[in-house]
Amino acid sequence: MVIKKTFGEKIFDVFNIILMLILVVVTLLPFLHVIFSSFSSSKYIMQTKGLMLWPKGFNTKAYELALENPILGRSYINTIIYAASGTFLGIFLMSMAAYALVKPEWPLKKTFIIMIMITMFFGGGLIPTYINIRNLRLLNTMWVMFLPSCINTWTIMVLRTGFNQVPSSIAESAYMDGANDLIILFKFIMPLSKAVLAVVALFSIVGYWNSWFPALIYLKDRKLYPLQMVLREVVTLGENAGIEQMILDSMSDIAEEGGDFITMREAIKYATITIAIGPIILVYPFLQRYFVKGVMIGSLKG
């Protein structure tokens, strides 16, 4: 049956479409500017006024210099380790916590939910956290980048709500067949909660991938830096000894193309940004089909 829309509903739909198109353009144009600038010859970067909407003088020199920087490759591997370890460990621990909060026969469930909710609104602050991490001897180690942050109380409540959507009869049947709680959680509850788990994993991966502040506070060894710390040096501070030296070593080739030190440094900034966001863009399509369903499940009151 075709439902006829009123004139007001049609106007509302047109307004929504126009608004969404404006938001898409506003979001997409800066993104395209960065990508096209990274593939443009360095001499055109400073000459172009406003946004660059297509590559000018197609050139991959900026990528060659950026990828030759040894600390960039090392930081890339570090970030993958931090994101993978933090996401896997976080989902493992938070799923067990959420499953415990789902069990109706647990007498202390409400007490623990209140305790967990309190931590969402109150925290010790940066200095007590630093002292605690120092006492645990996590400073200047890889563990500090994901171990203190792998548990998120809001995510536990989202997972709890998602697990609540699984019929309790499944767990009861598994109990009758001799399954314990771990088997029920990992072989029944979690496989039936793929949507909410995918959303949690996506948020976790993006969070770890974009994280730089913990490295600034807790890390001194540059070999342990995540990608965003190197990106901060290149883009925000405008200084990275390795890249600057490579630019100086390649000045003859850069000069032949009409560029100079400053324009090539700008091109490398754009290339580094593109390299940094690449994996997230590749991962998102695989999880996108779960995204809407998982967000809706997680938003329901449990």
C-alpha cells in the first residue's frame, strides 16, 4: 500500500535532503582537499587559494619522503598493536562484566550497577591517575597505552543492554545441557550480539587510533610513540628531525619540480594525515552494516 504524503511532509523531506547534502559537502570538501593536496606537486600547494578539489601536477614525492621516515613506520606498528590489544582485551573483559550484570539471579547486581554508574560521573583526575600508573610501573611501557583504558563503564552498560536482547531461554537450555557461564557467554550470547559488539569494536579501534594524549603524558621513549604523536609533531608542531633531514637530502629533486623546503613540508603534512586515516576508512565499511542496528540496540533501556 502506497501512503500519500501531505504537502507539509514533502516540504519537510526536501528540507532534510538539502540539509544532509550541505552537511555532506561541508564534511567531504576538507577531506578531499587533504587527499588531493597530498598527491599534488609541492609548488602548487602554496599557490592554490582555498580548497584543492583535484590533484595539480600529480606527484607521490610527499608519500615517498613520509614513508621513508623510520619513526612513522614504527609508530604505525605501535598503533596497530595498541588498537588491536586494547579492543580485544576490552571486549573480552567488558563482555564478562556485562554478562554478570544481565544475570537476574545475582543478588549484588543492582549494587554493582550503581558502583559502575558512579565512575561515569566522578574520576580521580590526571594527577592521581598518573601516580597510580607510576606505582603500577606502567610508565614508558606499551601497556600504558591500552591497559588503563581498556575498560569503559559506558560501554559495559551498552553491552549489558545488548545482551539483554538475547532470549533468556537460550541460556537456560544451555545450562540444562551442562554448559557453564563462559561457554554460554562466548558461544551463545556474544555470537548473537554481533551488531552491538561490532559498534563497540569500531568505537574502540577509532578511539585508540586517534589517541595521543596518554602518549604525551606517559611515554618518553620515541620508539613507543603511536601514530598520532608523530602526526602531532609533523602537522601541529611542524617539526620532525627525520623528515626535515630527508627534505634537505632531496632538495635537488624538489627544486626541479619548482618546489622548496616549506612547500614540500606542507605536502608531507597532507600525506601523513592521509596515511594516518587510511586504515580507519578501510575498516569502517566492514563494520558499517552492523552500525545502525548496534547503536539502536545499545540505546534501548536495559
